[in-house]
Amino acid sequence: MSKGRQLRALMREKKFITSMGIDTPVHAKIVEKAGFDYAYLGGYDVTLAQLGLPDVGLITETEMVDTARNVARAVDIPVIVDADTGYGNAINVIRAVRNFEAAGVAAIHIEDQVSPKRCGHVAGKMVISLEEASGKLKAALDARGDRDFVIIARTDAVAATGGGLDEAIRRGKEYARIGCDMVFCEFPSADLAMPTRFAQEMHKAYPGFPLYFNYSANLRWFEHPLTSFEMLADIGYKAMHVSQACLRPSLLAVWDYATDLKTRGVQAEIELEQKVLKHPLGAMNDFAGFPQFRAWESQYLPREEVAKKYDGAIGS
């Protein structure tokens, strides 16, 4: 079963599916072991984690495809990838789709922002014409070799200059009409009124059509009454992720440890070691996969070579 078909099966079988925004293969492994349905590789996440730069359209297709390939190889769950604007016009989109599909991911989303784009939750966004956006998405649909590879159309029209909710609804309906597998609308606030109306209008035109939701880390959800993912599913959203869900806690933890180590020296490291040993991920070598490689060595290498490696060897 291809990853795209696996993702489609999950969406048929479950009321909704959820994930965490990731930026590296190791985070994908954690997300998988935690029991999530799929992994979501975000453009903001990868740009900040790998380049140390903001999400303003600087990550290249090559960098994103390479990361996506490593993530897809690290886990068995499907991977959805943020493909930004498709890295150019409709012709560039053709190459991007083929490269991401070859990388082994299940799906990508392509947005209708002007290139270079920017994070969906910062000011200054602009969108291309509906005609150009539709052409890019048609190119994406035609470029895929596996019909189960999922093409998600994202619109940023709600908060873009000259846009608004009505324009986003118009675009969403058109993206569904031309054959996209799912529509993803980016919303500028945590007010549920807009996501609710968007889903209602989409489902009036296309009952049951799959919609994607970004539970964005930038929107201060703690000030609003969204208390569960089930609420989003009840509104009409099939798939959803929490953005930067791996990057943010990682940054906080590393910052706290760095300042502690700088202040208290080796005592901070001693306490961290003790904490790690009590954690489910404390067996770091097991989590990394050393036991599997040891088993492969025993299975495929000459017995004498394995004996030389391990007889009397010191280490975990």
C-alpha cells in the first residue's frame, strides 16, 4: 500500500486524524511512537530548524524534498509536507510534485500565495489570481504518477491583501471542483466563526469534502473556547495538526538546559542524566535503532566478523 493510499484509508476509517508539526526525522519517530496518525512536515519548522531563518520563502525545493525523504524513511506512518507555493509557477509545480512523490511522502499542500511567500500568520501576504492558482493545482494533479498521492490545495486568501473569507470560500470551492483531494484554509485568528462558515459553505457545495485545519501556535488558542480536536471535526474538518509542535518544546527545553548549564555547570548535566534515565526515551541507543542494526549484523555478516566486533567489547 502506498503512503497516499494509507493516508486515504485513515481518513475513510476515522472521524478525523491528527498530527504534530515536525522538522526532523527524529521528531517524526517520536510522533509515530506517540501514536499519531501521520507526521506533518512544516515549512516554518524546517526553515527555522535547518536554516535558522524565518518563514519568508527562503527554503528551497531541494532542501525540503531532501528533508521529506529522510523523514519518510524514518517512519511507517504517512507524511504530509508543506510544499509552499510549489517553488514557482505551474511548471515548477510539476517537478516539485514528482520529486515529493519519489521521496515517499503521502501528500503535499500547495498554497496560492505570491512567491516568495511568508508564514500564514504574519502580515504582508498576497495571493495570486484564482486562474493562476487553479492552473498550478491542475498541473500538480496531472503530474502525480500515483493517483493516491494526495494533493491538498491551501488558500491564504482570508488574511491576504484584497482577500477575505468570501474570497477564500470562492477559491476553496474552485479547488475542490478541479479535483484537489483536500482543501486547507489558513485562518488569521482563533475565532471559530470563520472556520465554521468556511466548512459550512464548502460542504453545501461539496458534501463531505475533506478539509484540513492548522491549529496554529501563533493564535493564542488558550483565550478561546476550542477545547478538543473533536470540536474541529464536528465543525467539518477531517485532518488537523498543531503547528511547530516539536520545534517549540524543543527550543524551550534546550534554552532552559543551556542557561542552567551555563549557570550551574556540571551539576546541571548530572541532573539531566538522572532525568533522562527515568524517561521513556531514556534508552537513547534503543530509540535510535542500534538493536536492529545488531540483529542485521548477526543475520548478514560472517560469524567471525561479528565475534570480533562484540566479544569482549565495552559499551551499551
